Amino acid sequence: MTESSSSDAPLPAGLAAIIDDFSGLAGPDKLDLLLEFAEGLPELPARYADHPELLEPVPECQSPIFLIAEVDRSGSEPTAHLFFSAPREAPTTRGFAGILHEGLDGRPVAEILAAPVDLAMQLPLADVVSPLRLRGLSAMLARVQRQVAAALND
């Protein structure tokens, strides 16, 4: 399996833009932006909504969240598509899923695998979100990367 990089490696462009967006905000505005990501998380396609057992749970999150990553090899380089199930009553967790979806969905597999393991610490949210919740974001990213790497080996 490819190890994800440290903060020394460049961030995938989508994640870098999201971090920049959060960096320019004060505490309450950061929470508002996180809520926007929560609201923007797409619903599951029917193939997963009708078969939730196909999604992997992320028990490190304080709220129930499930995810699956698909690798598309039809283009010149493999890309990945990310799908998340997170309850609307869990806006922080749902927001983290929205960040990963916005920043990584449809991106080349190499970018996803290169996303830094310390992404949660690079997001300037520690002043408004607990470390326990930030660990949930790290766990989501680790599962996405593991699933993408495994799909490449299939």
C-alpha cells in the first residue's frame, strides 16, 4: 500500500483551496463554512443507498459515518470517486465528509494517495472543533486511501 505523505508534500489542489478558505476566517465563520460543506455533501447513489452494507463504517467518528471509494480506470489515469453516508444531525462529521468529497472526488488516484496523513491538523479548525472530532477526519481519509490502494491492486 502506498503511504500517504507528511505535510512536506504538496497538498492536492482541491484540499489546498479548502484549507486556504478556512485560513481566512474567524472561528464562527469557520463553523459556517463547515456547515456549508455538510449541506453540500451529495446523497448516496441508489446502488449504495439501497445496499448500505457495502459501505465501510468509520468507528473513530463520534457520529455514524460510512464510506466507499471507487476507482475508475477508463481515462488516461485512474481517478477515484468517493461516497459518504453521514446523518444530517451530525453536521461536523458530515462537514468533514463534504471536505473530503469536495477536495478529492474525481481526482487522480495518485493525488488521493498523496494527501497528507496530518490533513486534519493542516485544516485550521482546532480552535472550533475538538481534537477527537479531527481524529475522525483523519480516520475517514485513511480509509479512503486504503480502499483506493486496494482497488488499484484488484
